Amino acid sequence: MTDLSFISAFLIGIAGSVHCVGMCGGIVGALSFAIPKQQSNHLYILSYNIGRILSYALAGALVGLLGQLVSHNSHTGVIVLQLISGIFLILLASYIGGWWHGLLVVEKMGKYLWKFISPHSKRFIPFKSPLSALPYGMLWGWLPCGLVYSTLTWSLASGSAFDGAIIMFAFGLGTLPAMFLMALGFKQIQQVVTHVLFKQAIAFSLMLYGLFTIVKALGLPF
């Protein structure tokens, strides 16, 4: 795991905030009612976001372990995993840019798991303390999300449970600023990240990164 990979995952998280704000904005707003009145909401917001990020890291470790098993058995398998990662980055770019929404098909697959997980989240609401918001966030992290699934393919391609966890942890940290500010009521952040020019710039950047990943996996000159 290189520092560059960590930074890249973090930047993808920041870029993916475009999707986070659109998909999770309603959830963030609803959670404000779960926080006890006359208490500062900062620690609660931070706690459930930490829980969300930890669940990403756990998913990254599991997927990375799968990639590790594949890469140890076949060098071709490593190339295939890298190609899958590049393709999903391109799909994510198309989704954010509004060019094509095929990624929604993959996102819908996660709804079967979410139906099993979501009922358990109700036991933690309303929050009794900032610490009680942590497990809620860990469950929230399994909400079906094409952005998360796309980044998980990168963890898969890492070929390591540890690297897979670090990649998703860095990605989660990248999504934190926008989610935290949105929970505090900074509507300006939503206006910025949902602006058409911002979304197109992010989508184009992810498209280039996806193409770079594919070219690198195939060993082509660039």
C-alpha cells in the first residue's frame, strides 16, 4: 500500500461526495431528530460518521481478502481484478456525470442485504449518547451505494485484506467533510457539489483515472 494509493482513495471519497450528498442528504437530515435536544450535535455527527467509515473498512478488508486469494492463485486474476476496478470507475464517472445510469443495477443488488440490516438500526434511535450513534453509523455504512461498490472493486484489486481496509478507510475519510458539514446545516456545500459544472469535472476526472487503471492493468504504454 503506497501513500499515493491512500491519497487517491481519499480524493475519490471527496469526489464521491457529489453522490453522497444526493443519496444520503435525507438520512442526515432525519438523524438530527435522533439527537437529544439541548445537546451539541457535533459529537453525535462525528460518532455515526466514524461508524460508517469503520463499516467501509470492514467491507474493504473482506473484499481485499477475496482479492488476496485470487491473486495468490493466478497472476491473470490480478489483471482481471484491476480491469474490473477500472471499469467500475468509468461506470461511476458515467453515473455522477449523468451520462449513463447502469451502475444503478449493481446498487439495487445491495438492497437484499440492506433489508436484513436496516431493521436492526431502529434499536439505536433516539441516540442516548454520542457513543450510541457509533453502531448506528456502522449499520448505515451498509446502505446500498454504487459509489461504495465501485471503490470496493479497488480494494478487491489491491489483493490484500489490509490494503483493502486502508483503501476504504481513506475513501470514507474523503466523504467525511461534506457529510459532516451537511449534517451541521451548511446547505452551501450541497449547492456546490451538486452544481452541474462541478459534477462534470469530477466525472471527467474519474473517467480518466478509470482509463488509466485499465491501461496500466493491460501493460500498455502511456
